[in-house]
Amino acid sequence: MLSSIFLTGVLAATASAECTRAMLQDATSKYLLAQSSGSISSLSTTISNNNLNYTENWKPANISTGILATPLKIDHNRSIHDTTLCATFTELIIAKSEHPYVIGTRMLFNNSKITTMESLVTKPGDWAFNATGYLYWDSLEKWDPISVEKRDTRAVIQAAGDAYFDRFDNVSLVVPWGTPCARLEGGAYTGRQNMTGNTCDLGLPSKIVVTNRRYVIDEEMGVVDMYLGFPGLDRSHVNEAMPDSHMFRVEGGKIRYIHTLSTCINSGCGLNTTFPGRI
Ligand SMILES: *[C@@H]1O[C@H](CO)[C@@H](O)[C@H](O)[C@H]1NC(C)=O
Ligand SMILES: *[C@@H]1O[C@H](CO)[C@@H](O)[C@H](O)[C@H]1NC(C)=O
Ligand SMILES: *[C@@H]1O[C@H](CO)[C@@H](O)[C@H](O)[C@H]1NC(C)=O
Ligand SMILES: *[C@@H]1O[C@H](CO)[C@@H](O)[C@H](O)[C@H]1NC(C)=O
Ligand SMILES: *[C@@H]1O[C@H](CO)[C@@H](O)[C@H](O)[C@H]1NC(C)=O
Ligand SMILES: *[C@@H]1O[C@H](CO)[C@@H](O)[C@H](O)[C@H]1NC(C)=O
Ligand SMILES: *[C@@H]1O[C@H](CO)[C@@H](O)[C@H](O)[C@H]1NC(C)=O
Ligand SMILES: *[C@@H]1O[C@H](CO)[C@@H](O)[C@H](O)[C@H]1NC(C)=O
């Protein structure tokens, strides 16, 4: 008993010594620099030698020729930093450009080097895509750091995101909606009619089993980002789990904001409209 407590303590100390918030913040700022400049040179000392696992919309890709090779004018960015999993997630909105994007990038680290980088690159034709809308609605939201005494635990933050997706195939499950609560998906905002109400609780699927959940959790920001596969989203490929990110801002254990990035195979996810609104 004593020895296992001792061991746990040593492991925790080692992990936190290796993975600091400052190291992760340095990496996300270098990532922003890389995307702004269209060159990965700012990341060259941060990327793990020879064995970077790089994907775009979950397909293996070449970081030298992918989206990072295009300089983008970033109109908004937000990063969360997880010193426990040694991971980050960054949300980028490129709205005021000829080619608009909303991009999410999840990075995993080992020994202060990026070992996995998974980008979701959404563009016109993806689910409810409207970068102008994403930028506008985001600008009305408050994602300030949460004061120490009000901070939720990792478990509570993650549980809020998990409840949302567990509810996708279990209608008895209670999701901890806050009031207010608003969901921003692709650019469509549930809060537009009532900024002070809970407009997240508008109905969820009941028979969708999401796959492959991966987390980034930041207690200071009260945020969990979840990557997952979303079957049924693309109506033209219902059995394929679409690459998806949902970022939940949790306050006092309740969901305050949800930001989604959902990719489609066919334009508008097979709904024959690029702006399907909500499901
Ligand atoms: C790359 O990352 C993906 C997503 O986390 C994972 O499924 C896959 O196993 C990783 N591949 C390697 C070679 O590490
Ligand atoms: C990635 O792209 C660069 C630049 O075009 C090229 O030099 C390199 O060989 C490519 N890597 C792979 C694994 O294809
Ligand atoms: C990222 O956002 C912060 C404000 O949150 C801003 O100060 C910074 O300039 C932005 N970085 C880039 C590269 O756009
Ligand atoms: C991290 O890197 C070390 C070698 O530097 C390796 O032994 C270890 O397995 C790696 N951990 C993970 C989770 O990949
Ligand atoms: C995109 O969002 C902006 C800002 O909310 C809105 O003015 C515009 O009508 C939206 N575009 C579409 C196609 O709905
Ligand atoms: C569905 O959720 C309810 C309420 O949390 C729980 O009691 C039940 O076990 C869940 N059903 C399944 C199949 O997980
Ligand atoms: C907005 O939500 C608040 C809180 O739930 C509610 O009291 C109010 O009636 C709602 N207003 C509208 C216009 O639906
Ligand atoms: C979308 O258009 C295609 C081709 O015209 C058609 O086969 C399909 O049924 C349409 N889907 C919906 C949901 O209307």
C-alpha cells in the first residue's frame, strides 16, 4: 500500500516535471506562427524527429504539403493545454479570406516533442459551415480562465462531455446543461434566439454510437475537447464515422458552450444543402 502510494507520487512528479503548461503554450504559439506563415520552420525543434504522426481529417498526411504549407490569416485562435495527458487543442477561425476555414488541431507530446498532430480542416460544404458565423458568435462568448476556487476537477469536466455523447444512444441519460448554454456548430448558433436561455437542449440523436473518443482537458479553462467518430452525420455515408471535434466549456459542472467541427464526405453531409442548420 505504502509503496504504491509512493510510486504514484513519483510518477506524477515525473510527468508534471516533463510536461509544463509553459512548454505546451510555447508549442501552441509556434503552431500558430507556422500556420500564419505557411511554414513549419517555427515547429522544427518541437516536432519529434522522424516519427511524427500527422493526420488531416484523420487521414495520414504530409505536414510539409498539408494545410500548414498555406499561410492563413487567422482571425481568431483559442488553445487549451492539458499537462496531465501532455496534449493541446487549438481552434482557428479563418473567416475574412477568400478560402475560409475553421480548423482544430490536437497535439500530443512526449519528452516535450510533438509526436501526434491531428488537424480537422473544415471548409465550405462541411457541416453547417459558416466561418463568418463562427467568428461572430464566438466573439460574443466569454472563455476566460476560471478562478481557482471555482475550478472543476478533470473528472467533472470530462463527465460533462461524456454525458453529451453517452446521451446519443441512451435517452435516459441526463446531460448537465447549464443555463445559459449555447452550441456553435460550423457557424450555426443555437443561442441566436435566446442568449440567456439553455438552447443546447434541443434534442440529440438516440441511436448513434460515437467511436474513438480522445480528450484534451484544461482545468484552468474549464474545457474538454473531444475528438470522436460520428456515424450517421453524413447521410450519403451513414455507416462511416465522420471525423469530429466537440469542445465543451464547463462551468460549475454544467455545459456553458459547445463548439463543434464536423467534416463531411459529400457537400452538406449528403443533405444537398451546405447549410443544414441543426440535426
Ligand atoms: C496516430 O494517431 C492516431 C490518432 O490518435 C492513432 O489512432 C494512431 O494509432 C497513431 N499512429 C501512430 C503510428 O502512432
Ligand atoms: C513530404 O513532402 C516533402 C515536400 O514536398 C517531401 O520532400 C517529402 O518527401 C514528403 N514526405 C513523404 C513521406 O512523402
Ligand atoms: C491568438 O489570439 C490571441 C488572443 O487570444 C492574440 O493575442 C494572438 O495575436 C493570436 N495569434 C495569432 C497568430 O493570430
Ligand atoms: C516517450 O519516449 C520515450 C523515449 O524517449 C519512450 O520510451 C516512451 O515509450 C515514449 N512514450 C510514449 C507514450 O510514446
Ligand atoms: C453566416 O453567419 C453570418 C453571421 O451570423 C450571417 O450574417 C450569415 O447570414 C450566415 N450565412 C449563412 C449562409 O447562413
Ligand atoms: C442509460 O442511462 C441510465 C441513466 O444514467 C443508466 O442507468 C443506464 O444504465 C444506461 N443504459 C445503458 C445501456 O448504458
Ligand atoms: C430565454 O431563456 C430564459 C431562461 O431559460 C427564459 O426565462 C426566457 O423566457 C427565454 N426567452 C425566450 C424569448 O424564449
Ligand atoms: C441528394 O442528391 C442526390 C443526387 O441528386 C440524391 O441521390 C440524394 O437522395 C439526395 N439526398 C437527400 C437527403 O435529399
